[in-house]
Amino acid sequence: MKTTFTNFMRIIIVAFLISTLIFSCKKKDDSTSTTNPTNPTTPTAVTINSAPQFTGTIGTANVSFITSDYSSSASTGSDDAIGTDTSKFAYEAYIINTTSSTAIGVNKGTLILVGSGYPDNTTFQNFFATGNIPYSVNAKKGIEIEYWDTHNVHWSTSNGTANQTGKTFTISAVKDEGNGYARILASFNCNLYDSIGNSQTLTNGVFLGDFYNE
């Protein structure tokens, strides 16, 4: 059984708190850049070839993750098979701040594959085509954003009322990174909710990260 994104991230956050980071899924480390993320008000300065990163304003705080200072990983998970001839796949990419134990993740679902096994690379890469993608609870039919703050509170577009009226998620560029990875550059805004329904708005979001076809 594959570890789900939410459960996996809870394990990661706890591990951070005891100064130990353990990955149980495939990891791709692009820790090469020594610059800070580009200001989210100028997302055009970030290209598909930039270092994986996130910038945005969450509530009133400007938040930036970049792989020179933070870990970037990607994993995949699959739902239970439908019958015997169809498989469903949801994919997650996340960037973690190892200093403050915060993280942000982008989940995308659902890729439906006829037959057993995993999607071939062409099918997988095409699943991340450019364009506007709707928000969907638990990423069943689109995008879910998750965020873990400095108090280890989990925020998600799927919690609370999950209302995302007027909010957008747009993939502007995609790159086949080889070895089963797809990199996306996306701009977005959304409403984030905690487990008891409190909300905060994420604006000027720019996410550049990798998804893995495990």
C-alpha cells in the first residue's frame, strides 16, 4: 500500500520536530540554486527551468520555499482499482521547509487507466497538460492544495466548506524531466481551510515542482 500524501506529510512534520527527516517514497533532490524565490508578483521571471520552488501570500504572510534551502520531492498514490480492468491514479508534489517544518503540496487526480499496471510515460506527461484545472475535494476531479504551517496545522482546499468560487489554478508550462518525472509551472489562488473550518486565502501563488510516475 502506498503512503497517502497527507499521512506521509504528517510523518515528515513529526520527523522534523525531532530533527530527523525520513522519506518513504521516491525522492528527487534539485538542491542546486543559491538564490531566493522570485517575488510572487512577478511570476513570469520563474521559468520551467528554474529551481523547484513555491512563492505566495498566505493570509498576510509572504511565504517562499526553494530547493537551495528546502527539500523537494514527488510521489504517486493510487486509489483502489475499479473492478478488474481499470486503475485510478492521483499524484502529489510537495516542497518542504526543513527549517520551520512547514510544507506545501499540490495534488492532481484522477488519471483513469484501462488495464493493470502504471501509465506509460506519454499518458503520464499528458495528464499534466497546460491550462486551467478546477479545484476538487481530495483531488478526485482536479486540484487540491495542502499547506502545513509553523504550528503543524494542516490546511487544505478540501477542508471546511471547500468553497473555491472564483479561485483558479493554471498550469502554464510542463517539462518531461526524464526518469518518470513531470515538472509543472503553475500560478494559482485558493481558499485554505483547517480541520475546524477556519479559513485563509492564498494569493499570488507560483508553484514549480515535480510529479513522479511511480
